[in-house]
Amino acid sequence: MEKQPAPTAQKIESVMRKQTNWKNLWFYQKTVVLYQLTYVFTRRFLPGYGDRTVDQMVQAARSGKQNIVEGSADGVTSMEMELKLLNVARSSIQELQEDYEDYLTAHHLTRWTQGHPRFDPMMRYCRTHNFTSDYEPYFVRWTDEEAANIAITLCRMVDRMLMTYQKKKENEFVTEGGIRERMTAARLGFRTNQRETIDQLSHELDTLRQENDVLKNRIREIETKGAFS
């Protein structure tokens, strides 16, 4: 009889989720752009000393990016923690967006909204370009108004994408449960497999016993015939 693999390895492996490759997530890619853009923006257009906004904006941009990474890593064992960290990422990006909007207001610059001649080209570019290399050549060429509007647009896109992604993860949590539920299911599955294996072995033992009895009877018949031949 071909030896079957032990059921425990498969069940234990199923407790751990497959880690999301966050580098392939569009909203993560855009947060990398936001961090690099913000770093350059604050050094070009904000005072080098005495303005806490510089550190706050850079830290908010970094927090948005890093909490996506940490959430994806923690999601292997805890979807609850992943959802919390994704929410922190959203909050950081919203804070960053507010800082850029405040900058435009404080410096009497224009916020590009629908109807502005630069709005549609800006939206098309931000939708279809995700990598720092797509934006970096412009970091030192854009005016503060241009850079701030691009940053605000990226913030809004990241926020919407994160919200959609969170809802997807929440649905997964409802249907699949957290690690406690998966561990319980794995243990129950392991016990079920144990019972099935014991039942199968018991059935095979009964079959062998029956075959053994048949063989013993056959041997007795042969011996009896030999004695009277």
C-alpha cells in the first residue's frame, strides 16, 4: 500500500496566511513617491529651522508607507493587526494631504480642482504612473503650487485605494476568521484526520484478520487431506 503523507503538515501550514507582496500594490508604490516628493518639497519650500511642519510632513509620508509594509508582514499571523496598521497608514496620508492643502491656503496658491486647465492632465498622469522614477525628474522643476497639487492628488488616490483594500480585508476576516479561528479549525481538522486514520487502520486490521482466518482454514484442510491420503 502506498504510504500517504501525514495530514498534520498541510493543516499547520494553513494556519499562516501567505504574505502579500506589498511592493506590487499600487497604493504602496504611490506612497513611496509621496515620501520622496515630500522630502524634497519640505527642503525646497519650507524653512530649514524653526518649523515643525517639515518633520511632521516627512514623518506622515513615511508613516503612510511603513505602516503598509508592517501591516502586510503582520497580516501573515494577524489580520486584525494588519487592518489596524492599514488604518494608521490612511490616517497618516490624510494628515499629509491636509498639510499640503494648508500650504496652498497659507501661501495664497491655487488648488487645482475640476475645471482647472491642469486638473485632467494631472489626474491622468497620477493614475497611470506609480514609480518614483516617473516623478523624480520633476521634483526640482515643479513650483510649490505644482508639487503640492500633485501630492494632494496622490494622497487622495492612495486614500481611496486603501479604503477599498481595507474593505476587501475586512470581508476576508469575516469569512476566514483570525489566527485563533484558523488554529482551532486546524486542530479540529487534525483530530478528524486522526479519527479517519484510526478507522482506516482498524478496517485494514479486520480485513487482515479475516484473510488470516481463511488461510488458517485452508492450511487445516490441506493437512487433513494429507493425513488420509
